[in-house]
Amino acid sequence: METTAKQRITTRNMVLCALFAALIAIGAFIRIPVPYVPITFQGFFVLLAGFLLGPKYGAASMLIYIAVGLVGIPVFTEGGGIMYVLKPTFGYLIGFAVCAFVVGIRTRRLKKLTVGRLFVTGMIGMIPVYIIGMLYFYFIMNYALDTPVGMWAAVWSCIVLVLPADVLRCLLASWIAKRMIPALKKNGGAS
């Protein structure tokens, strides 16, 4: 009887991972085109995955999304396939997996869930996205694509321009997570 309960939870977590991988893919196509780094809605779903699924399953949902895109299914903002690793924005995808993990860990450690605490957790989780995304962008542009970009231009394009949208997405994700986390815990949510 105990094994069945564990299998049911595992199956539920697998379904939630797949659901969030699909939502992250949908978020790639909700975008505002700006030079170099488009503003997408992926970060919103990555934050929700971390908040709701925890570190292990939140990061797994992002890794599933990356794997699906790298095998050639066009779920990334500009298509898919293994050569996508040469796109200047691929570092953001790596950063998103780290973000979901960090957000999941920090959310589990919160003593009291408030929108403000979740917001701070989400913004801390976005730090690896900015660092990895900006560094990857800089090195791919300068060394793989031979399109010289200065460090300040990389910081401007990869962090400064996207920060206001990330603040709004993080506020929305925090507000939704505040309401959904108790419901998931009550019904045996992800761990």
C-alpha cells in the first residue's frame, strides 16, 4: 500500500514536470522582441516551477525543456536543435535550470510564505540567470560568432533591459505561488 502512494506521488511529480516543461516552451513564444535578447515569459514559468515543484522537480522541468529543444523540436525562442548551443541566448536556458533549483531550495526554507518573501526569493533565483546568460552571450558573440560586443553592451542587453520585465514577472509568480503552494502541500505536492 505504501509503495502505491509513493508511485502515485512520483507519477504526479513527473506529470507536473512535463506540464511545466510545456509551459516554459509556451512562454518562449510570448515575447517582446528587443535587440539581442528578446523578453519572453519563460522566466515566469521557471519561477513558478521552482516555487511550486521544489528544487529537484523545478530544475528537472527546465532540463526536460532544454533536452526536448536540443533534440530538434522547435520549442526555443528561435527554433531548436543541437546547434542552438551556439545561440547567444542559450546561456539563459542554463541559468533558468539553476534559477528553478535555487528558488525551490529557498522557498522550502521559508518559515512564512508571503508575497514579499517569495518575491525576494524569486529575484535571488534570477541572479544566476543574469550572470550565466550575460557571460554566455558575451563569449558566444565575441569568440564563436566573431561579432565583437563590449562587456558594458552585454550587461546592458542581458541584464538592464530585461530587469523591469523580470521584476513584474517575479511579482506575478510570487502572488500566484502564495496561493498555490498551500493547495499543493495539502494535496501531496511535489518535493
